[in-house]
Amino acid sequence: MAQPLVKKDDDRDDEAEYSPFMGIEKGSVLQEARVFNDPQLDARRCSQVITKLLYLLNQGETFTKVEATEVFFAVTKLFQSKDMGLRRMVYLMIKEISPSADEVIIVTSSLMKDMNSKIDMYKANAIRVLCRITDGTLLSQIERYLKQAIVDKNPVVASAALISGFHLLQTNPEIVKRWSNEVQEAVQSRAALVQFHALALLHQIRQNDRLAVSKLVTSLTRGSVRSPLAQCLLIRYTSQVIYESGNNTASGERPFYDYLESCLRHKSEMVIFEAARAITELNGVTSRELTPAITVLQLFLSSSKPVLRFAAVRTLNKVAMTHPMAVTNCNIDMESLISDQNRSIATLAITTLLKTGNESSVDRLMKQITNFMSDIADEFKIVVVEAIRSLCLKFPLKYRSLMNFLSNILREEGGFDYKKAIVDSIVILISDIPDAKEAGLLHLCEFIEDCEFTYLSTQILHFLGIEGPKTSDPSKYIRYIYNRVHLENAIVRASAVSTLAKFGAAVDALKPRIFVLLRRCLFDSDDEVRDRATLYLNTLGGDGSVVETDKDVKDFLFGSFDIPLVNLENSLKNYEPSEEAFDINSVPKEVRSQPLAEKKAPGKKPSGLGAPPSGPLSTVDVYEKMLLTIPECANFGKLFKSSAPVELTEAETEYAVNVIKHIFDRHVVFQYNCTNTIAEQLLEDVIVNVDASEAEEFSEVFSKPIRSLPYDSPGQTFVAFEKPEGVSAVGKFSNVLKFIVKEVDPTTGETEDDGVEDEYQLEDLEVVAADYVLKVGVSNFRNAWESLGPDFERVDEYGLGPRESLAEAVNTVINLLGLQPCEGTEEVPPNSRSHTCLLSGVFIGNVKVLVRLSFGLDGPKDVAMKLSVRSEDETVSDAIHEIVASG
């Protein structure tokens, strides 16, 4: 006898849930399928067998072609049964088997008969199956019936036809688009589901015509939609039209806003919420527009339905990111949700309160959160931690209570991601709030005493080595650091040795003590620990040897390593041992994924000067070796940078040309990569005539033509210009491709002796300020920023005007400057109203430059920016500001 199904609230540790399909096999079920052939059909038995077949198919069981055919033919015999339940199972089975074209014919007549049946259930299901298994030819034959079904009085039939239209729109869009009149009529149906499906299908048909969608929304917002589901769809389409039409009309009013506001008074809760959510997500929404939406969401916070409470608090949480003041009126209601049984609701309430609370409410919130944290999962705890970090940065005077809270939860049980979120938050607070440094570092030291995560221990030790020596009493951290040398694994011990060395280099009073501790590390069982101890003792002079200068030691211990590891690896592989030591300054600081990105024919390898060597050389090495083969470039000095290829022709044109800009200290060389795409032509004496009338600081030095350019064989022509030394000169260059055309016989391949001079206009080329900057990252931006010092720092503020979004403004400035984003700061969180971006690079002349960009929204769309630049040369700092000012 079958076991009863276990209820949801029962203890599942004691009872196993029973499944009626447990242990069934394909072979036995196929044997059972023979009941379909019985003269006297048992409808109940046949339905059970079909259920088992459907279960096997949905579990991923595959049927061979023979098995599927046999099952299909057997199932078709069940059309003779009049049992309605069995007939519905037959429809499902035919859809799942997906018969081939020759098999479809067998059931088409039965399905056509059912589609014209007086039984609506047969009619609806036959439509669904026919539209699923038929091709375009048969579809045109039944199109008339489908149109009639769309306007059928029975909502089940009409919905079946409309849903079928959705599926057919993917394969036969032209047929479905002819149903617009019938679908338009179905939109006026009194049946809720029919109106919903009709509106969705009508929008799908018109979605690529913005004017048609706008007219549809205009006509329906006048009150002809009764179905709550359709109303929700209409609200979404209205929001889309508002977004695409811009924020305001000529009269200053937002189009369709009155309709959205009127939906806030609808009798259906889902329509009210959909309208409120749509208003809060409007681009550039004002406080006045937000007020009615916030009011109804506040009412939902006290609803007895968990889904409404969750929807309201989640929406308010998003609004709080951009309009925190608009949500403050809901704070009292949200405080009552902290104790909500649904932990998702409670978490959202907490994080929203942390975003909208004022300084006086911080302590009260901390008490409530303390009791709350033990009841939620790690993923929710991380959200709360990030919200607390933002609150502390907002109210820095409250750092003590917030830092103590983070320290307490850091000692509690939790996974790696949760602990990392807390550590990252403390590190950010230490960096941004100077008064919090000593307390925060002590909290971190106490944490690593019991930290089980190697990665976190090494990161904390690294951070201690940077910030610890700058505190008023660095000696109090030594005990915590040295304990790691005895009590941890080899990776953490090695990191602790490095941290001790940093304290010794930065604090003279601690040097004798550090020497003693490092000497003890010489007897460690791990090679890495011993090697580091030996290295640092030699560097700091602890072994009695001649110590390097203080500057050299600090550069070695604290300096940023700004050379890409892949470049260092390639340079070391290519280094040939000799009396001359390896020079790390010779390693290129820029890496590209493509050694030489030139336009070439498919299946052809690049040839001539454009072909990259077989060895693992970097991009700069490849181009430098290539340019050295040109005698005129021999005295240009070291190549600073080569740009990515810039296309000067459209795709699929007669001649394909792109250009690479090679930047030297006093010269710029344009490398034009040319490809002849006409098989019946040979080009000779190919040269690009460059007009530099709009680039006054440049003067042409030489040009090198391509003597012969056969079909589908890339070639390079060069034009070089001289410019003032060390100056980031900019300008626009006009380009005309000139050549002699000779006809080629396609059958014999012979070329005519006489040629005709011809020319081909190319796109203009610009040399911009970003061409004089190398993208070079730094491993620790804060460290690198402090090492450069404020001597040549230049700070100014700029108005960037109206922008689509903060992210668009950030990307524009990054592209304008041509510097390398650091630490992932190029990514702007959604709905942010402010953002800080860190950039680094090398300016021409090998001058390091670091940039801090602070963006903020000044009004609905206007973006303001604060630009801080530090470099090794004040003229470079000024040049970066000039790039932004003129850009």
C-alpha cells in the first residue's frame, strides 16, 4: 500500500517522502504502453502509462527513433476514446514527443476535427498542439480557424489561440502579424486572462515600431483595460514609452505620469504596487513625483500579507539609494519589520533604515541589529555589513559604536565571504576615517589570533605593514604579528615576516627588536620563510653588511610593482645570460592581448613587415623590431607606445585600410595596413598622402610606399612626422590612398604592363592626448599615491554637463585620459549618485601619473567631477588637467 505524502511541516528526518514514480524504468513502461492497443481501452490505465512516459521524458530520458515512433503511433489510437481526461493526456504526449513531418500527417485530421469540435476543452488543446507540431505550410491552411479562435466567446479557446500566437511569432512572424485586427478585438474582451494574453501578443507584434507602441499605450490608458494582469502589463509598457520619449514634454510635464498616478488608486493590490514601482524607477524622478508612490508603499509595510510587505520594503530599499530623504517618513513602520518572521523582510528593513537613518538613531539601530544578526544567514549578514559601512562613512563621528559592532560580529561564527566583508569594511573605515585607525587595527589584530582563513590573515598582515608604522605606538602590533610566525601555516608565517620587515624599515626605534625577531625566523622549517628573513635582514642591514639607502629600502618594501607579470616573464625568457645584468627597466609596461591586430583575409597568415615573430615577444617589442628595419626610424629612439588599429575604411569595400599610431618622444609614425580585396587588380606604388594642415605642430619627415600589393596580401606603408620633444601634440590628419592600378587576367594570372593612377579617400585620423599615456596598473593604489607625495599634486573641479548616467560619465573620462582603471573602480554600482574612480599610467617621458576622479550628480542629470592628479613632474599633472579641460 502506498505511503502517504509527508506534510511540509512534518519532520523529514524521520520519514522519507514517497514518490509514485520511484524505481520506474523505461523498458517496463514501454511494455505497459501496449495497453494503448487493447480493443477495450481502459482510460484510467492508459492515463497512468502516459503519465509515466511524460515523467521519463521530463527527467531527461531519451527515446530512440524506433521507440518514439512506436509510442507515437500507439498514442494516436487513443483518439477513439471519448474520455475527456485521457484526451488531454494524449494532447500532452503528442506535444512532448514532437513527431517528425511525415508522422504529423497522421494526427492532423484528428486534431483538425477536435479544433472544430463543440467541446471547448478539445478545441483549446487541439489548437495548442497543432501550433506546436505544424510547419508553415500547414499553418497557412489553419490560419482562418486560428483567427476565429482568437475572438471566440469561450476564454479558454481564445487564450489558447493567443498563447499559440506567442510561440508562432518566433518561427512564422509574418503570419502572426496578419492577426492584428483579431488580437486588437481580443484586447477589449471582458475575460481577464484573454485581455492579458491579447495585450501581451499585440505588444510583441508591434514592439519594433516605437510609434505603434506609443499609440497603443495612448489608446489603452484611457480606461479600456479591466484585467489587473493586463493593467500591470500596460504599466510596464507605459514606463517603457516614458523612458524612450525622454523625461519631459515641451510643456514640462512627464508624459503618462497622470496615468501611473491614477493606478495607485486601483482596487487591485498588484496594480497599485506595479504603478508605485514604475514611478520610483522613472529616470530622473523628482521628490514631488515620488510622494504618492512612497505613501502607498508605506501602507503595504503594515499589510498582513508577507508578499506585500516584502515587495514594499524591497522597493523602498532601492529608492533609499538615490532619494534617502523621501523614505524617512517610513522609518517607524520599517523599524517594526526588524522583528518580522520573514528574515528577508527584516534584512531589507534593516539595510533601508541604515541608509535613511540620521545620526541620532544610529545607537538605537545598533542595539536592534545586534539581536537580529544571529537569526539570519551569511548572505543577509553581508548585506547588513555593507550597509553599516556606508552608514559609518556617512556619519564618521559614530565610528566607535559601528567599529565595535563590526569587531563583535567578526568574532562570531561565519563563512569566508561574511568574514571577508567585515574585514574589508574595517579596512575601508580605517582608510577613510583617520580617528578610527588605531582602534580598527587592534580589532584586526585580535581577529587574526583566531582566524581560520589563510587569505584573510595574509591580507590583514599586509595592511598592518602599511598602516601600522604610521600610528602613534607601532610597537603594540609587533606581538600580534610575531605570534603568527609561531602559530600559523607557512603562507601566513611568510607574510608575517614581510610585515615585520616593513615595521623595521619605517620605524627606526623598532629596528633592533625587528632584527632579533627576523634572526629567529632563519631557523624556520619552511624555505619561503627563511628566504624572506634572510632577504630582509640583508636589506635592512641586520647582518652587518652595508645597507642600502633608506629610500631604496622603502621603495623595495613599500613601492608598487607596476610591471605586468606576463611582460616580465617574456623578458626573462628572452634574456640571454651574459656579463650584463638583467635590467628590469627594459621590461615593457604595457600589454595587449593581440600582438598585431591588422585586417587580413580569412585563412591567411599575416606576411611581410606586419607578421608577428614566433617567439613570445610583447606588442611593443614586435613593433619596435619591425620599425628598426626601416633606416629612417633608426634614430627615433625608444618606442613609447603603439595604439590599437584604427579602421579608415568601411567593411566590405574595395580596399581595406587601418592605421596604427607609433609614439616616440619626438616623432609619430603612422603604419597603414592595406589589403587589396579585388582579385582582378594589382596595386603598385601604394602610398597614403597625409594632409597635416589641421595638425600645426607636426611636420612630415618621410614616407615609405608599398611597391606591390597583390590581391588578398596585406602590406604596410609608413608616414612619419616630427613634433616638439616631450609635448603631447594633438591634431587631425586627412588621408588619401594613392596607387597605380594594373588589370590582372583572372584565368592566367598575367598582369598588364600599363597601369592607371588612382586614389581612394580614407577616413580622417586624429592624434589625441590619450595617445601619449600608457595604461599601467598599480598593485596598491593607496600606497602608490602616498609614495608620489603632494608636491606635484593638482586638484580642480569640472562640470561635465547632462549625462545619461553616472556610469556613462565615468567611462567617457576614462577613455578621454587613456589611463588604467585600478581596483575595479571603473564599475559604477547601479543607482549611485556619487562614485570615486582610481586611474594610473605612465606619461610620455616615462613619468608616473596617478589620478583620483570623484563624480557626483548635481541635479537630475548634471554630473560634477573633482580631478586630483599626482605625478613625478608638475607639467604632467597640468597636462592631465588640460586634457580634461579641452575634452
